[in-house]
Amino acid sequence: MNETKKSATEKSAPEQALPPLPSTEDAATSDKDAATSDKDAATSAKDASIIEPKVKSKALSVAGERLVLARAYRPRRFADLIGQDQVRRIVENALSSGRLHHAILLSGPRGTGKTTMARLIARAVNCRGRGKEVDPCGACSSCEAMARGEVIDVVEIDAASHTGVDGVREIVDGAGYRPVSMPCRVYIIDEVHMLSRAAFNALLKTLEEPPPHLRFLFATTEVEKVPLTVLSRCLRLELTRLDSETLAAHYVSVSKREGWQIEREAALAIARAAEGSVRDGLSLLDCAMVESEGRSIVLERVRRMLFLSDGHALYDLLEAIVKGDLPEALTCLDALILKGAQAERLLRELMERLHRLSRLKVEGGTALLLEPSDRERGEKLAQGLSLASLSRLWQIALRGYEELRLAPHPRSALDMLVVRLVCAAGMPLPREVLARLARGQKNKEENKEEKKEEEKKEEERGGAYEEKLREAFPGATIEERTM
């Protein structure tokens, strides 16, 4: 009985495992759905090829979220840091030789790479697959965890919002504990000069003799506010501003990688407005991309975005000032104001042109910060001006800039400043006045000597005439009469 039941179960098992055969109607429906899905997939692929740009933007994150250019192009290797070769070389040598200081202070202007350098150092010291290389491998568990932001052993602290001693006490209390998942525990303290005096004092002992697994990376824009007791315990690395040519080349490269075309003059204008800061320039480049059309950035749009004046119109104004033509100068000024130029910004640009002309006068064609308009018209204008005249015009403009910010009507103050510049351009220099006075004094002395010689000759002639009279009229009395 049991064997019969068992054989029946074994016989029915395969029949239960087989799926039911589809009917003719179900098969037709499935084929129709498959064809429809294939058609939809083809249509989606076609639409995707139309929408997706030919150049894949690096500013798109993994989740498809749009990143600003300053974040998307943050360096991920030491070689990607531009314009900081000396600092990069010191850090690379320290990492390769195993002599990295336990406390590093990165100082410099904004947007030069201080926080980026600190993060790269934190990744390098915790990378398990780096080997003899200085750059983090990016493939080990430590690098992947830090890229996801899931590491508790690398702590970034904003000293501007944690100025008190309580946060530093937490660092000191936890300094003796080993890292949880990383080889080193790293504290990155940004704007460290904002810490209070008590916070600095609480950090001194740990900063001087930290455990082997502890690293401190400080970043600041005002290193003079950091106490000397802290500076003496750190390796100080100074990051510098970048020149306009380097920044412009970087912005051109970023634009190409984003699938945009940018004029070199437009990139130079953005670089000058950034004032040596990579981050500021990338933010301006983001704005220029938003304002431009057709994936092309031109100089005219950048000037309008930055409220910059036309370079040729500025040189027209300068030429009228130098020639002493006041009506023409005021006409040029009115034209610039009508185009939307603000009085304060216009004066700053005028001072910048005077500065460039001075550099051009001294250095010639190798001068920095020169635009094509500077080379075309600046060289001709600089030839007719002395360096002392340019310096005097710049000093008057600088004094006028201070007055402009205090004036109730900036436009009126700018008009009067142009009048003053025109009057000053026609005035002789102090050394020329002194030279004229010296020449006048010399001529006066020469005239006095000539007059004395003439009087002496006159006396000699009068004496000779008297002798002749005495010879002609012996015994006669000669009287001298005045009319």
C-alpha cells in the first residue's frame, strides 16, 4: 500500500513541475506585447540619443543631480591641482618618503585649493592600495568609503561655527582611541583662525605630541590671526593666487569638457574677475553658461554679465583725458554711462587701465594682464605719456575713488573727477617746473653778467671820448649833464 502510494507520488511529481502550456490567444498576446516593448525601447533609445549631448558633462553626479562646476571639477589627484606646484611637490615628497608632518597648516586666499589639498592628504594617508604612489588609488575600501562620505575617522570641522572650547575638548578626549575603520584619524579644521583663544590653548598639548594614528589639517585665509604657539607646531604651506593666463586656460579646458565653446578674451575676463581664485572663476563660468545661448560663450555676454565696460570706449575716454579735451572726455563718459556702466565700477576699470599702461610702459610687450585692446591702443597711448604722468593720474583717480564712495551723487562726483584728470594731464610735472625755474634763474644771472659787461664797455667808451675832447680842447672844462 505504501509502495503504491509512493510510486504514485513519484509519477505525479514531474507532472506538477511542468508549467501549463499557453493557449494560442495568450501566445499571440505575448508576441504583441513583446513587439510593443521592443518598439518602445527603440523609441526611447532614439529620444535619448536626441536629448543626451554628444559630450557627457562631468557636472552630472551618479544620481543624475546637477553639480556646480566648482564641485564637479574639484581635483581628485595631486596632479590636478593647478598653479600650486611648490606646495604639491612638498606634499608628494613627504608622502613618498614617509615624513608627512602630523599637523599641516594650509594658508592662502580663498578658492586656491586649501580644503581640496587637505582632503587629498586625508585620502592619501588612509588609502590601503596606494603603495609607492602618492595619489590615493580610488579602488580600495577606504577610498570608496571616503568617496561615499561614510567614514567617521575623517572629520571636517568648520571653525566658524564651532569657535568654542567644547568642540576641541571632544577632539582631545577622543585622541587616545584608535580609528574605527581607517589607518589614521584625520581632523580637517577649516577657517581655523576663528577658534577662540581658549580653544587654541586646549589643543596645544595634543597638537605637540599626538598619537601616531592622529593627523591635523588646518586651513585658513588669515594666518596672521593664528597664535604663534600653534604655528610653531605645524608645517605651514602657503598657497598663492593664480595668474590670469593659467586660470583662463583652465576655464577653456573645463568648457571644452562640458561641450561648450568659449572665446579666449571671455575666459580672460572671467579670470581677471576671479582675482586669482579658481572657485570664483568656475562659479562665474557657470553663470556665463546659463546666460549664453548655443553652447558658446562670447566676450560681449561676459562683459554684460560682469557689468564691464567696453575696452575701446575706455581708451577713447583715456585719450581725451590725456589730450586735455574736456568736452570729448565728458561725451565719452556719457556714452559709457548710457550703456549701463556704474560710476564706481567704471572708475575701477579706468584705474585698472592706468595700471596696465604703467606696466606696459615698464615691461613692454611682456607685461601681464594685457588684452588685445591694450596691445592695439595701449602701446600707442603709453608712448606719449611718461611714467610719472601715469602715476599722477592713478593717484588722482585713487583719491577720487574714495570721494566717490562718500559722495551723495556718484555720477556728479565722477564728472568732477574727469574734470580734475583733464586739468592734471595738461599741468607740467613738478620736476619740469623746477627745471624751468632753474633755467630762468640761470638766464637771469647770465643777463646780469651781460649787463655788467655792457656797462663796463660803456664806461670805457665814455673815457676814451673824454680823452679825445681834452686833446682837441686843451684847458677846457668838461661838465657832465643829464637830460
